[in-house]
Amino acid sequence: MVDSLSALSLIEGRPTAALCDLGHSYRPAGVPDRFPIAVLVSGAGTNLQALLDSHADVVAVASSVAGAPALARAQARGIPTETFARSAFPDRGARDDALAEWLTEHGPRLVVLAGYMELLGASFLARFPGAVINVHPSLLPAFPGLGAVEQALAYGVKVFGVTVHFVDEGVDSGPVILQGAVELPDARAPEEVLAALRPLEHSLLPRAVAMIARGELAPDPQNPRRMLAARPPGSAGEG
């Protein structure tokens, strides 16, 4: 049995629905033990912190920016860290290969892009097939790529959002796992929008990791851009 996965939506900053119409319960966060993940970062690392607070088994953290505050968050937990600045390699492919090699040494089953501001090429994705996810500050497919919030403000939208999705070779075009939205009819500044979206990111990203870890996602047979919530094997009520 497969149930549709509804978005987490917020109206005036208050959640009104979360993972509705499922035949069984999910813990809102908390990732099962021994589902190792690697996290790629570029900045402050608040999404990394949300994963750490959810007890995700983070085994490695890599950054595109030397000295990114996110690295200090990982180092405080004794998590191995490394920096792979684009400028340190002859091309993006060489950077991707070095990054993939380093991550593989730590054995992650999932790679999470948490504010990682670099594109990853096909060779990297081939090393982690179907096992790379990203959190993006828009309701995809609207406003993909860099400057999503600025794009949305320029367009004049009144509802902003967050998408957690699998990463493919396109730009923010992989299958959607979870989405959440918040109404900000008077928003003018990107900083204002990003502050409102941050709690959504911190909720949805650990939830998506937990669902993947438990095998609770399945492709929508009618729409390759969407993932559905499915009962894990042996769950109560199955039959």
C-alpha cells in the first residue's frame, strides 16, 4: 500500500498539516542508529546542526569553503571534516573525484547537501546512486538554482517554501521528497524570508533523512518527479 505524502504547510508561521493521510505514525525527527550520512556544507551549518540534534549518524562533513562555521559544529562533535575548495583543483571534475574518494572512506549511505553552494557532476552522483539529497529554499519547480529567494521576491510571490529532494544531473530537478510553505505577503528582504524558512528547513531535512533511513519512500509510478510515503516492510497494519 502506498499513501500520498502531503506537504508540511504553514499559514502565518503556524503548521497546519504534516505528513497527513498516512496509515501509520512517523517520529517527526530522529534517524535510526547506524544509518551513516555525510553532510556537505558551505556556510553557518544550521541545517547540519538540525541533523545533529535529531541524532543522525553523521560520519563526515565536507565544505566548499575553508573555515566555514559549519565545520566547527562538526569538529565539536568529533566528526571528521575536510575542505574541498573549487580553486584548489584544476576543474570541477577533479574536485568531485577527490570529494567522492574522501566521503567513501567514511562509508556514508546517504549524502546530504545542507547549504552546499556548489554543483555536483555526473561522476560524483554515480558514486552515490540515488543517495544524494538537497534542501532548497523554494517550492520547486519554482525558482531553482542560486538566489531562489531573490528570484521569488522579484516575481512578487506571497507564499515561500522549502523543498527537500533527491539530486540528479539537472539543477534542482530531482524527485521531491518533502515540501513546506509559509505565507509572507509583505516580505521585502531576502533575509526576512530566509529567517522564516529556516524552521521549515530544520524540520523537513531530518524528517526526510529519517524516512529514507527507514525505507519509507517509494517513487510515484505516475510521476517520476515525486516520491511517496510507503509502508516499510513488516509494518503494522500491512496485509
